[in-house]
Amino acid sequence: MIRVDVFSNDVEQALRRLKKLMNREGLFRELRQRRYNEKPFEKRAREMREGVRRTKKADNKRQWEL
């Protein structure tokens, strides 16, 4: 459960905090994926693409650390 407290009636700042938390949790991505039905082969292909993207990102990050 995500909870954001509003201090001194500053709703704008609370909304920004809420959006940041929701983005970190991956809620927006999940909502977009659930908007349409995804066939099993499409899901496997998407997960493979995401895995490749993650490994490339990690390799690139490791390269800059050396």
C-alpha cells in the first residue's frame, strides 16, 4: 500500500511524491501492460527484450566503472 502524507496543504508536492513512488513500484508499466490482452508468445518476446536491455545496461554501467 502506497501512502503519501500531505503537509501544510501542499497537494501538488504530495502528487509529485505519489507519482514518483508509483513509478518506482512499476505501477504505470503494469497498468499499460494490462490494458490489452497479451498472448503468451508476445509475453515471452517482451520479457526476452527486457532481459537483453537490462544486461546491456548493466554491461555499459560496468564498463564505465572500470
